[in-house]
Amino acid sequence: MIESRRTVDAEFRRSLPPLHPEPHAVPQPAGLPPGYGHEKLVALPRDSRWVWLYWEMAPAKLARILGQGKILQPELHLALAETRKPVKEQGCYLEASTAWIEALPGETFYVELGLADFGRPFTVLLRSEPFRMPWGDELRERTRPSLELPDELKRVKPPKSE
């Protein structure tokens, strides 16, 4: 009885179509290229203090810079747009293609990515478009002109003058 049941089960399973048909030969998609030939540096303010930076450089140029025998330090320079004066310098990794940099709220800046070499001027590789940092809610509240006293000061009674 058990033997006949096993053969019936085996025959039944063989009669069923396969659950997962054989996939057709689908060509594998090509991987994303490391760059698209446009060299750029993009700065996106996240909030009133932090800016996210993304850069793209031609692979041949990046390989040439990284392959040089000299010790060159890649740096990001945050500069005020009005005066073109750098207000912050920060080291970075060229191959990372992204970084965060802290900036002051309410000001207009641009960022330069370049190479610093001891005793030589900063060599600019890429420059972002100017961007304005937002003020942020807590700073906006402090700078809002108001003739009304805050609630904390309304409760305080001034001393009596004699």
C-alpha cells in the first residue's frame, strides 16, 4: 500500500509543470559608468549649518592626479561669495566623491575642490555655484523684530524706583 502511494505521488509530481520555468537568456545590463564626462561640484545645504558636497571628475584626470608622485593634499575651501575669501578649509578624499562641510547660516558661499601643496598656491580643480545657507528656525525667531516682550519677561515685575 505504501509502495503504490509513493509511485502515485512521484507520477503526480512528474506530471506537474515546473514551478519556475527556465529563464530565457537575458543579457546582463552594463554597469553604471564611473562618470558621465561632466566635471562638476554640487553643493546642497541640508539645514542651517551643514552642506553636502558631491563632485564628479573625469576618470582619466582623477587617475592622473592620484598617480602623481608628489604628495598633494586634496582640500575643500568654503568661501564667501561676496569677498571670495576662504572661511574654512577641510581635507577630503578625491575618490570618495562626497563630503560634508559646516557653514554659517544666512550667508552666501561657494566651495572649491583643489590640491594643496606645501609652499605652493592652492590649485582649484572644481568650483560649485554660489548657494545661500538658510537661517534656520531658531535663528529666524531671534532676529525677528518685535515690539512685544517675550512671555518670560512679562512675568517679571520691574523694581520700584525711589
